[in-house]
Amino acid sequence: MPEFLELHSKTSKVLRAAADAAVQRHGLRLGQDHLLAALWAEDGRTPGEIAAAVNVTTPAVTKLATRLAEAGLLERRPDPRDNRLVRLWLTPAGRALQVPIEAERQQLEDRITATLTKTERAHLLKALGKIHQALVDGP
Amino acid sequence: MPEFLELHSKTSKVLRAAADAAVQRHGLRLGQDHLLAALWAEDGRTPGEIAAAVNVTTPAVTKLATRLAEAGLLERRPDPRDNRLVRLWLTPAGRALQVPIEAERQQLEDRITATLTKTERAHLLKALGKIHQALVDGP
DNA sequence: CTGGGAACGTTAACCGGTAAACGATCTGCT
DNA sequence: AGCAGATCGTTTACCGGTTAACGTTCCCAG
């Protein structure tokens, strides 16, 4: 297997596991925090808007929303002006998770970047950005 | 969301999509190629060995193996000396995929690293390696 | 005003992955 | 020799994600 693909895959997997563990300490599962983050940034968005913001398909959001609603972290309410739309609203419990989850996430970021010098970190971000752009542009 | 985590997540997703598309052109799904790669490197391994080599749990391998067996790419055969063990053996069809899949994978790696200079690529690999190591060592 | 297309969210069917429980086999110790 | 514990693959039950099909609702052209 090519060098970068191999390394990225391994890093990705262990990073995912670390993020999952961090978020799970607060009763969430990986991905659910992203949906909540979209609502922390702006409450009352629609599933479609959230899906676009989080780079996920709409069905993924509706399933996550169902679970988060069952957990009492958000509420589904119809849009008063357009009945096709559903808007997701944070409950107090959902809003209360913002500080601890964001702290957890920052702590993980710090743990990672602590192993790098400032210039290493800058180079890494630049390279990753280039790769992301190249892939988005397509072949 | 912290900067590196955000960028890595996005890059990871688009990279996964690209790899999936590449491998799907040959009738495979993402992850199945990793299992096959483990057998190309050494045929007749057990699910547990493959799981360790690919950084995946054993049940994941048995499920993939079932699908690959149904597709006629590998065979399950019992170990003659230890009846607990099952060994996975490539069929000719499974072996025939090695060249095209590896080419596809190399092409993707090239497409990615083409956007980087030699030193950028070296720095990227080094930084990713550091991060991987830091996460594996744990908190 | 009315019909047809567009824009939504949801559902269903998959897939890869995990953790936990299960069942069969081997092995080491007394 | 025989039993207890370790080892291994599979099954089951989840979860997040995708694509495709579906049912509503809105909106606009005729």
C-alpha cells in the first residue's frame, strides 16, 4: 500500500477512536457532537442545512436527530411558514453540553499539536489543505 | 471546532470517497481491498492475523470474508492441525485483482502527492507519523 | 385556479465497523 | 487421564454513513 495512504488510514483510525472516547465520556457518540455543534453555532436549523454544514447526507442527520431527540438533547419542530421544513432546536440539556464537549475537543487538538513545532503544524495544515482541495476538484 | 481536527475530518472524508470510487471500479467496496491486500502479501492467513495486520477487529474480517467468499474471491478452509483456526485462501479471481487494485491505489497516491513538493511531502509524512505515535501511546 | 415539477424530510436496504456473548477446540496442570 | 482455562471464529446487536425510493408540501406556468 502506498506510503501516504497507509499512514493516513492508520492515523485516521486512531484519531477517530480518540475522538470517540472523548465524546463518549459525556454520553455522546461520534458524529452526534458534530450535529450538536451545528446547532450551537445556530439553533433552529433544518436537517438539510445541518447536513451541508457537517458534510454528511441528509438521512444521516435525520437518524442522528432521532437519537438525540430520544436522549432529550434536541427537539423537532415544524417550520411555521413552510410545512416541508423541520427545524431542530436544542433543549437546555443539549445546550449544556457545549462547554464540556468543546473543551474535550480542544484538549484533543492540543494533545495532538503538542507533538509538533509551530512550523511543523503550519506545514501540516497547508499540506492537508492542498490535498483536500485537490481531491475536491476531482480528477 | 479546532483547526486541525476540522481539516483532518474533511480531508479524511473526501479521501475515503475517492478511495471507495477507485476500488468500486473493480467491483470491490472500501475495506475489502485491505483484506485482499493482506492475502496478496501472504496467502492462507487466519481472520485474527488479518485483523491485526489491517487494524480492524476480528468480526469485521469474518463479515468481509463472507462477502468476498460469496463473490468468489477467496475460500475458507480449516487449518489441518488446529481445528479452531480458519484459513482464507485466494481464488484465481481474487489473485487477479492484485495488479489492477494496486495500480488504482498507486494512482490515487500519485494524484494526492502531486500537489506537494518533495519536502512538503516529507514534512507531511513526518508530522502524521508523530501524531499517530502520540495517539497510540495514549494520554 | 389548477396541475406538474421542484424541494423537503423520512424510510428502507445496504455496508463497514465495534463490543459483547457464544460455542467449539486446544493446552497445560495436577 | 481429565478438567479448567485460554484461544479462536462466529453471531448478534448496535451505530454512523451512503444511495435510492417515497410521500408531503410548496410554487409557478398556463
